[in-house]
Amino acid sequence: MEMVDTNLVPMELSAVSAGTIQVGGRSVRFVSCHPGSPHLGGEGLWEEGLSSLGTLSAYANSYVIMGDFNATINHARFRELLGTTFVDASEQAGEGFHMTWPSASVTAGIRLPFIGSVPALIEIDHIVYSANSGLFVGDLRCVQISGTDHLALIGTLEVS
């Protein structure tokens, strides 16, 4: 690990941890994020969190930003964060959505007539990475992790 930050950019509700490692001969900055939820009056803090992440586009680093963005690809604020600097791995892969919320551990007790247990319904967890950087995140899949209300979105990083 080359450089570690416990709070890379200001975010009101959570720390934005980051670490830089060498991948394929280049430095890649991995960032963990969790902007607050936009529901129940939290929209302003959520927007500020996404805006803070968007400031990373001003730096020349290659980034992989992962976490619960509390946003779908259809949220204008999330698309604004992506801009022309970042891409969403799920959208880039062209495989359709990777539904991450809610996880089966949360919905196990919820049963709907004729449907059964409620499956994960939305993709709010993302892997975002620098566009035109020679990075590509593929082989995406969702994995059940006990004790969380989300499925983990995992992928394979490729460097060209």
C-alpha cells in the first residue's frame, strides 16, 4: 500500500477511506464510500456526499470507487458524479443491472402471495472507475454477505 487516507474527501455521514496500490505497473487509488440516504429529509446530505466524490475528477489519479451510493444509474446526481471522468462498471459491462438491495437476509421473513421472498430489487451499490485510464472492471456478480442489508457487488479489475 502506497498511500492511505482515512477521510479522502469531506462527507457528513461517513468517512471516505482510500488506499493506493500498484496494479499492473500503475498506481490505482481504491476508495470506499457510503453517502447518506436521500430519503426522509436526507437528500441534501446525500447530494453533498455525491458532490464530494465528484471532486475526485479534478485529480490525475486512476480511481476505483466502491460502495453503497444510495443511487441508481437513473439518479441525475449519480450521473452527474460520473460525468465524463468516471464510468459505472455495471453500465459499462452491458450485462444489465446487478441488484444489490435488499439482501435476502433482510427479506427472509417477508413473503408476498404468489411471489415468495422478496428478491433484491434495485442496484444502489456500485463500482465506479476512471474512464480512459486503461482500467476495466468486469466479471461482476452479487454475493450474499451475512449481517448486511445489501448484497456485495464484486468484480475483477483488469489493467491494459
